[in-house]
Amino acid sequence: MKLTNKLKKVCIAIVLVAYLPLNAAAWGQTGHRIVGQVADYYLTVKARKAVKDILGAESMAMASNWPDFIKSDTYYNYLSSWHYVNIPGGLDQKGVFQFLDNDNQGNVYNKIPEMIAILKNKQSTADQKKMAMRLLIHFVGDLHEPMHTARKEDLGGNKVYVSWFGQKTNLHHVWDESLIEYQQLSYTEYAAAINHPTKAQFNKWSHDSLKESVYESYLACNKIYDMTKADDKLSYRYNFDFVDTLNEALLKGGIRLAQIINGIYA
Ligand SMILES: [Zn+2]
């Protein structure tokens, strides 16, 4: 009898573990789609035509999720480190720039120029361009998820266990999905709701380098680490404190993505 109970407990534990977000490694589907949708607002006529020639009927919003869908195919395992860059805590801007210059692992910072180069190259095949465009849309989104520029020792917050409205989760997942889903907006509603950059914001975000974009994500990430500790019970107050940071990240991700694509087809 005792053994049966024990077995039952083991079975329940296995089922629970199977449902934990073990490999949460990107804005969730909605976050990526918001970035893709915002970018779509700002494409030039030339860029919009080029994107349509490459993606066909697939919108930028929907193309954004492909790099996460393919994670279930081990053939694409080589892409897994491209979704983020682990940056040590406590660096100033110069330190972050130096770190980015010297990090040899394929990461979200050093792979974006490779995607741009494939799209610019007239020798690239249609398939190569399609893959590069989908990856570019996705990775510019990931770069703006603050916990994708986070620390290696806790796997970008995946090992900082917290609760979200009573549900056990981790800090990385809160930023990938929980905060966004809490807003209860579709990706089109969300993109429209946040698409109000000031002139100054638009000008700055359009001209920032990729390095500066990473540094801004890193600053947001440091603020998140400072204000969130393991075992914190996150709920209404956390949303109140961070929803503006979240929305700004999504908006500038979309605007910068449009600038990159407009630049390719200028
Ligand atoms: Zn990703």
C-alpha cells in the first residue's frame, strides 16, 4: 500500500515536471508577434515589398515565432545560443561593449549582422533569405527581452524561482510571457496600444547601434535583478512597477527592427 502511494507520488511529480517551462528562452509567441507587428508599421514601401517577396503570405508577426517552433527539431540545436547573450553583472557601458567584442560564442548580438549579410547578398537563395529574415525578426525581438542579456550563473533568470499570482515559475519566464499575457491583449491590439513613441524616442531608437541596444536591455535587466529576488511573490505590484519597461522594450524592438530592414533595402 505504501509503495503504491509512493509510486503515485512519483508519477504525479513526473507529470508536473513535464509541464514546467524548462526551456523558456524567448519572448513568448505574443511578445515576438508584437515586435514583428510594430516593425511592420514602420517599413518603407521598398522594404515592405522585399519582405513580402521573401516571406510570401507569412506576416512579420507570424514569421517571428518560427525560430522557437524549430527548437523541437534537434537539427537546429546549433541555433540555441543565438537567442540570448549572457553578460556578467556590474559592468559599465564600456565593459559591456568590450564583453560583446570578445564573446566568441554565437549569440543574439553577433548573429544579427550575419542575418543582415545573408539578406544583402545577391547570391543567397530564396530559402536562405527566408530563414535569415525569420531569424532576424526573432533575434531583434529577443535582444529587447531584458532577461536575454542576463547572467550566466542563473541561466538568464531561469534559476531565479519566484511565483506569479501564486503559480511557481521563474524570473526568465515572467519576462518572456507572464507579464505580457497579464495585459490580456492580442498581439495586434497590443502593438496598436503601445505604438506612441515620442519624436525624441523615435529618433534615438532609430539611430542607436546594436551595441547600444544591447546595453539598454542590460540596464533594464540589472534593474530587474535589483528589484526581484528568489522566492518573491509577484503579482499586481510587479506589473505596476514594470509594465512601462516592458512596453518600451517591445516598442523599441519593433522600431529598431524596421530600421534594420529598411536599411537593408534602402
Ligand atoms: Zn528566442
